[in-house]
Amino acid sequence: MTTDAWTSAKQGFARLLGRGQPERQGVAVQRLERSRQELAGRTGAELERARAEQETAWRLRLSDLLEDEPAAEAELRALVATFGTSASASGQRSIAIGGDNSGIASTGDNATNVQMRAEALGSGRIYQAGRDQTIHER
């Protein structure tokens, strides 16, 4: 989470959470940086546990924000639309591939922590595999 995308996302979420108050925005930046530090350098089960903890904390913060400021929903949706579809990875042997409706991110050594996401639209089909795959369509 040290890329330009991270910097842009951090600034966007800090503005959202700060609601026009520089002090609140600064607190949000500090929280986001702490979250980044909690995830940095972790792998495997330790990384998954830390991710789950951070996800829970940020879900609560955003839920509180929307409860207190329902008008923030549109801004939150815009941020999620901007940053929610890109894949990101950091660390040794990382890979990230993202698109409008699919993404793959591997953040673990030797690509052992691979996450794949895809969304089919209409009558589209999705084929994903962690290794070899053969498809015979009829």
C-alpha cells in the first residue's frame, strides 16, 4: 500500500472521514497509516488475521460515518467505485492485476496467498484456476 493508488485512496478517505475539518482529516490519515503498518510485512494466516481485524475496524468507522452523516454515502460510493476495482499487492514476489470487473492479487512469498475475483455480466462466463486449466466448450 505504498503506491500512487494508495496515496490517492488515503487522501480520498481522509477527506471523506474528515468532513471538512482538518483535525479530523489528520486523525483519519494517522488511522489509515496505522492500518497500512498493521498489514505490512505479514504473510499467510497472520496477514489474513490482520486483514480481518482491519476490515472490521474500518467497517465500523464507515458505518458510524454513514449513521451520523447519511449524505456521505454518495461520496463513499464514488471512492469505492474509484478504488474498489483495482487489485493491489505489496511485498516480495507480488503481483497485481486489476480491471473493471476482475482482479487478482498475490501478496505472499512464492505466490501462496492468491486472491482472485471476477464478475460475469449478462450471460458471460468466468474461468479461473490456480494453475493448469483446460476448457472444452460445446
